[in-house]
Amino acid sequence: MLFLEKLKNKNIILASKSPRRQQMLKELNIPFVIETREIAENYSENLKEKEITDYLAELKASVFTNLKENDILITSDTIVWFKGKPLEKPKNLQEAKQMLKKLSNNKHKVITSICLKSKNKQVVFNDVTKVVFNKLTNTEINYYVEKYQPLDKAGSYGIQEWIGLIAIKKIKGSYHNIVGFPVHKFYKEILKF
């Protein structure tokens, strides 16, 4: 494949524990290694929407200071933006239920930023998808929260899971962006990079 030729001598490092991001890179047939480093994901309250995800993707990249000549680092961050506020990963199941109640019968945005970093340069890009939820019953919310793992997902839900089948009324934009990795933009950007 032509695009794999461009990446042939590159060491691609994915700095993410997300099984969804790992799966999407595998599906692109891009060989990569996983290397994560702990960092406090704090940001200024003045930041809004994609400013937050851009900042956090860059922050996650900033701890990788010893990249070699042929390394390309990938960091990423996703939030749900709802009524002027970010919904990140819930702290517990109770908070997950509260988030889903807010999203029920409402619309929100899912914003993902990706940072590509090498020894000599860095680029950050993002994608925004609009999502409309059906009205959810308490029974449906409880079922989802108890049967799936909402604690590792921004906004407490994964579109690729049961809730995505029953709750998503409409999306405008990239489905994969909601999963947490706008593959179509990533593909173009890594080839340019």
C-alpha cells in the first residue's frame, strides 16, 4: 500500500490506553507501539470546546521529550460539549447516570483533538460531530451503566455499544470521531506529516 510506504521507516507511538483508538489504528494497518505516561489533565476554565481538547492533546505529548529521529507520537483527547460545559469521563456510576440523564432527549457535540509529534515538529488538529439523543428511560440508563463500562468514556457513553443502537437519533459529522478518533482526518494528516 502506498501510504504504508511513507510510514515504512517510522516508529509510530500511540500514547493512549483506549482500546477503541488502538483498534482503529490496527484497522488502518499501521504498525504501532503503545506507550503511555501519566499526566494530570488539568486545564484553565477559560478554555472552551476544541481549545480544551487541543490543549490536552498537546499536554499529553509534552511529556515525551526524548523522541528519536524516526518516531511519530500520537496523543489524543475527546470531550462531550453540552450546554456550554465539557462532560469528561465520569468519576463513578452515579455521575455516569446523571450525565446520561442530561444527554437524554438533547443534543451535544463530541470533540476530539489529535496531536502528532516528532523530534522536530508538532501538529494538532481536531474534529467536531453533532449528536442528538432520543429520550432515555431510567431503566435504559441503569441497564447501560450496569452492563457496560461508562467510566472510561467522555460523556459516559460509547456510540459503538448498546446505547448507540438505541439512543442515537441523529449524528452530523464523523461517527469515528464520536468513538474517539477521527480516522479520516488522522489518515490525511499523518501522510502530510
